Amino acid sequence: MKFPLQRGRWNPTRITAISFLAMTLIVVVIGFLGTRHIVQYLEQRVIRHGIEHNQRILESVIPILKKTQSEKPDREGFIKAFRHQAKTGQSFGVHIFLVDGGTGKVVAGSLPVPYPGVPDNDLGALPMYGVDGEAIDDPTRWTGAAWVETPAGRVELLHLQPLPRDPGSGGPWNVGVVTDLGQLATFLDDLHWHLDTVLIVTYGLIALLGFLALRRFGRLYERKLEKTVAERTGELKRAHQEILDKTRLATIGQTASVLAHEMRNPLASLKFALSGIADSNCLAGRERKRVDLVLGEVDRLEQMLSDTLDYVRPVRMSEEAATLDELIDRVLQLEQPVIDRKQLRLDRTRCSRCPPLQVDQGQMQQVLLNLLKNAVEASPPGEQIDIHLALAAGSVELRIGNRGETLTRETLDKAFEPFFTTKPKGTGLGLGLVKRVVEEHGGRVGIDSDPGRGTQVTISLPTTE
């Protein structure tokens, strides 16, 4: 019988699932934050690299422009010379431009003017931010690294550096280098998306496998726990049944003692008187039959009292050990007249290897006598009774069988219950005594019945060796 654990609203499966969902959510959030940190770190490194790259370009361009200024060109000449020099910036993959520091206008560059993405070539019209993210209020006076977002949505990295003021060439001039970060931003966005996707899939698989593994181990633990609960429940049931049996045995013992005390003396007197009457010659045939009938009932009452007292008598181990073969010999001598009268055949197997057992010889002899009586009474005339004794692993096994009628399943289930009997005048204590005495000796008893084989009772007693 299975004893399932109570599964309420918060059963183990639900708790495990909620725990894993919570753990997965925490891991995914931490993973997202980690991915974001990685992408931001890459952005910072790329921007730093872009700033250094722009600085190196300006460091290579500004000396050339200073040399041009030293030649004292006018404003238009300087702008024309700058356009010629700015074309070299295209080989670096960047755009170099010249800003009028007074007006903030882009006047020349490596790209055509008007400058793409700069409204009216006015650098001040664009929202400009420092590398730290703070807005630049006056871009015309700003020098250093910055970034802007054009109306087209492109992100560009700027680096502005002033040129020495030269009245002849006009000015003041600021030389700028711009690097288009649009492709980089797109790449980082794609990288971020792919990292998040891989993260979700990876942690989802890990969470699923972890859930299945933990659920597997959880089920194993639950089964083990259920088995333990079932075993403990079985032990409690057996202990409870043992208490009930002992209580019932004590009640039967008290009742038997009272009955024996109150009834045996009157029964003995009644039997003595009736026996005297039966032995006299003054009775007619009909009266003699009645007296014999009453004497039979008196004997039956005495037998019931004896059976009841035998059933409740405690087991006391005999000082001397005895073999079961010796005890079987004794009960066969007692039942031999009945066996001969019914012309029953006996198939007996002795056990020379079976060691002597330390048992209550009186109680064990009564056990064997009850089993043999049942076999004799159940056997039709001329049939066979089997008595087989053998040595098993750590025990001695005795099997007593008859070829009588097959017993029903209900009878087999209740055979060892006290007061259960299928005999019209039986007490139902015979097999109950067998079970109690055998179990108090540390043994086991069983019964089975099959068509063609008859009924067999098997007892197993532990050896002392």
C-alpha cells in the first residue's frame, strides 16, 4: 500500500518551479547588467581609442597648418591651403574641417561645404556633449574631445584644437577632426542584442536542465521519504496491532482464569455424577444415549477451557534443547490411533542436520499437536499427510500438509485470528495459539491452499547456532 505525502497548495514541484523561476530571473537580470557593463566598457575603450586617433591626426595636421600660416597668406588663401591639406585626412578615414572661431561656422573641410549634417554649417547649432556626457553650452569656445548627434541620427566624435592667431590669415581658427561613430553604434547595438539573446537562451537552458535535474533528485528524495513514511507507518500499525493483540490476550487470559475457576469444579462434579449413572445398569437405551450426549458436551466444555488456557499461557523456554523431530514423534504417538482409524498414509521427512532448539517444549508440542490434528481432521479417509522438516538458511522449516478441500482466500486471511473457525464445534484458538507461540520464539508461520495440493502450514524457527 502506498502512503503518499500530503500535497497541498505548496507542493514540492511548485516550490521547485518558483525557486527556479526566481533564480533564473535573478541570473538573467545579473546577466543583462553584466552584458550592459561589457558593452559600455567596449564603448568607452573605442571612444578613448577614437580620441587618441583624432589627436594623432591633429598632431600631424597642425604643424603643416602652422607652416602655412608662417607664409602669411590672406584669409582666402589660408582656407584654400587648408582644403588642399584636408584631402589627406580622407586617407585616415576621418573628416578634417576648419571652424571660424568667431562665428562657429565650418568654412572648409575634407567633405564638401555645406558640411553634411551641420545646419547652415553652424557648429553651434548642434547639441554637443563632452566625453563625460555633460552638455557643452558654447561649442565655438570648446576645445578638446566631444561628441554630437546629427539631425540624421548619426553619432560623431569630434576633437577641436585651436590654431595660433594670425592677423593675416584671419581667424581665430579651430581645426577639428570628426569620426563617424554611427556604424560603431550600430555594431554595439547588434552586439548587445546578440549577447542578450545568447544570455537568455543559455541561462534558459541551464535553468531548464537544472530544474529537471533538481526535480529528478527531488523526486528520488520524495520517494525515499515516502518509503520511510510508509515504513514508519507500517511499524506504527504493527506496534498498534501488537498492543491490541496483547490487550486481547490479557482479556482472554483473565476471562479464561475466571471460567476455569468457576466452571471446572462444577463440570468435574457433573462429569463424575453422569459417569456413575452411565456405568449403572438401570438406564434404558434412550436414557443412556442422552447421558452420553451430556457427557460429550461436558468434555467439550473442558476442552474449550483447556484450549483457552493454553492460548494465554506465556512461553517459558525449557532448560534442555530438543529437536523438532523429537517433538513430532511425541505428537504422532498421541494421534496415531486416529490416523490408524482413518487409514491415513504418512509421508514424513526427517532432518538429521537440524540442530536442537531452545524452545518451550510444552507449548511447541501443543503447536505441533494442533497442526497435526487439523491435518488429520481435514484429510478424507485413506489420504496422505505430509510432514517435511528441513534446514534452511539460519532456520529450521517444518511443513505439514493434507489433501483435503481447498480453503477460500477469506479463510486463509483469517486463519490465524483468535476465535475464527470453520468447524461447527471448534473454539478458533488452535491456529491462533500456533501463530502466537511461533512468533514469540522469533519464528514465522504461513498457510497456503491450492487445488490438487491441498492445504499446507509452514513454520520457520531460527536456529541457535
